[in-house]
Amino acid sequence: MEVALRRRLEGVAAVSISQRQQTAEVRFAEGDYTFSPEAFRKAVAEAGVVVLSFQIDACGSIEQGQEQRWLVTDKNRFLLTARSTLPPDQPVCVSGRLDDRAPPLRLDVTDVQKGTE
């Protein structure tokens, strides 16, 4: 699975796989990389693995627009769920569960670290 992730996903810096917990952690290098749940699912499918959910950590800034709030990280935009109360236009790092069932990608934030990216 590690080989498939490195081959199919641009910018992969490290991969850690736990068979016991049935998880894969992928860290991306600094840079302008776009996260694609579809590409991730296709990559792990090469190893016969099915993704049940995504938990992501991401740093960026919050943008406000027409009653919607977005976490913006270089090329990535994640629509924040309604219960998120992060202030706009400030650097922030968050953890959360990603819902990719339909566009746009929605992020339910579970932890916040304010400060520099």
C-alpha cells in the first residue's frame, strides 16, 4: 500500500501504516499539493484496501463567504461544518473528519491549534 500511495499521490513525504488499527497516515511535503480523496481511494485500492473514513490535519486560514466558512490551504478548500466557530483571516491548524461523499469536501473540525502555519 505504501508503494501505491507514493506512486499515485503527488507530494507524499511519509507513509505510516498500522495493520492493528487498520489505519494509514500520509504526510505531505510542504508545497502546493492538492489532496484528493478519490486519488487516495484509488491508490489504496491497488492493495485491496477500502477507505471507510478520512481524518485529516491541515493548516491554513479561514475564509468567510455567503454564510459559508472554508479552510483554505494552498490549493485545497474544505467547507467547514456549521458548528465550527473559527475566526476568519487568521492562520490555524485543525484536525477533523472529512466528508467526501459529495462536493464540496466538508470538514467537521474536532481540534484546533491557532497560531502560525
